[in-house]
Amino acid sequence: MMVEAVETFDGWYSLHDLRSIDWTAWKYAKEEERQNAIAEFTELLSKWEAVEENKQGSHAFYKVVGQKADFIFMFLRPTMEELNELETELNKSKFAEFLIPAHSYVSVVEISRYQPEKPGEDLENTPYIQGRLYPTLPKWDYMSFYPMDRRREGNDNWYTLEKDVRGKLLYEHSKTGRKYAGKIQQVITGSIGFDDWEWGVTLFAHDVIQLKKIVYEMRFDEVSSRYGEFGEFFVGTIMNKEELANYLAV
Ligand code: VOV
């Protein structure tokens, strides 16, 4: 049996970078050293903001709740090289001397194309698809990130399903998703060949409870109940540049 893959539109490359703060080292550092670290890091944030304003990428910066990490950054850039440069620049900064790597995830913004293109249509270049492939990440109050796979076990094997069946299941999924319009913004990134799971799911919300509601409701969609496998979840609250010094005050 030959099963057809699906064509994907691929946008900006993505790095989720999670760090914990070495509070002991931070407390023992001299006040001047701490101030220098904050000033230099604030400059980095401003640099990333300029990239975002010029539509050359985007980023999200949240405080992680719980012990898995203290910060989560999500960076979007046109190339893998730029992601690598960006993380190296961060690693070389004074502030990074007080940061402990907690987790990272490499992927690329992805839209799968299950609907056949109408004759003469150039879907990839429509403003809607371009906006989703090269998004400015929302600065909403809450963010959740987790990786996932599609199951391949016995009778529950996503990769032996015909393309039209998969398309139908994802269409059902999108109907659940659309109920959350204005409440949840999702960015799906593909990581097959890049990282340990097949997709990264990044969700933004104004109201944190909506993160739980959408993930719970989707658990009952066949595409998740039968074909979804989930990794570790990270949830956070937005970090503003203005609040950084206060957050780091010891
Ligand atoms: C916020 C709501 C929302 C909406 C509207 C939405 C819609 C859609 C559409 C229309 C499509 C298909 C085309 C495309 O864009 O690729 C998808 C695709 C996908 N989704 Fe989705 N999704 C949402 C939200 C949403 C969530 C919360 C999750 C996590 C699932 C869960 O159980 O925790 C998810 C996962 C995915 C994945 C992994 C894919 C790629 C699957 C593949 O095999 O290719 N997604 N999704």
C-alpha cells in the first residue's frame, strides 16, 4: 500500500529555548555586575524587537511556572543559521553566566496542505498563509508549549492512513480549534528531522484557563484521542522588558 505524504508550507525556523536562573550565583554577584548583566540583556531584547519590527523574525519571552525552567524564549528567524547566531550571542552575554540551560526545541513553522488547490490558485502566497508562516508572535498574557507525535501503533497508525482520511480528521480538529478564535492563538511547528518529537505546539491565551480547555476538548477529537502522543508541557506568563529589573532584584 502506498500512502501519500502531505505537502507542507514551511515558514520561519523556530527555537524554543528554556533557561533556569542560577539564583545563588546571581545573589552572590556584585550589584554592579548584576546591573551590567541586566543592561546588556535589555539591549539584546531591544535588538530582537527591532528584528520583529522589520518583519525579519519574531520572539516570545515568558516566565515559566514550576520547576522545569524559569524562562522560555521562542525565537523565529528566516534561517537555522540565524537561530544559531542568536543563541550563541545570548550564550556569550553576561546574563547567560547566570542562566542554566533547561531545555530546547528546534522546528519550523508548518502548515500542511490537505485541501486541494483550486485551479490557478497560489495558496502559499496568499496574505493569510504568509501571515501564518511568518507570524509576529502575540504578546498575550499566557503561553503553553509542548511537543507531540502522531501515533503509529497497531490499528492506530497515522502514517498508514490515506491522505484524505487524515485530511478529514484534521478538518474535524480545525472545527474544535475555531471555537477558540480570539481566545487561543496556535503556532504549529514541524520538527521531523530536527528534534525528538514530530511537532511543537505553541499556544497563546489571554485567559490561562483557556489553555486547559482547548487541550482538554481536543483530547476527544479522533486526531488527538487516537493519533496524538504528547511530551512535556511548559506553561508561562508574559515577561515584559520593563519588569525585568524588578523580577531580578535580590
Ligand atoms: C487554536 C485553534 C486551532 C485551530 C484553528 C487549528 C487548526 C488546524 C488546521 C486547519 C490544521 C491543518 C492545516 C495546518 O495548518 O497544518 C491543523 C494542523 C495541526 N494542528 Fe491544529 N489547530 C488549533 C489548535 C491546535 C492544538 C491545540 C493542537 C495540539 C493538539 C492537542 O490535542 O493538544 C494542534 C495540533 C495540530 C497539529 C500537530 C497539526 C499538524 C498535523 C498534521 O498531521 O499535519 N492544533 N490545525
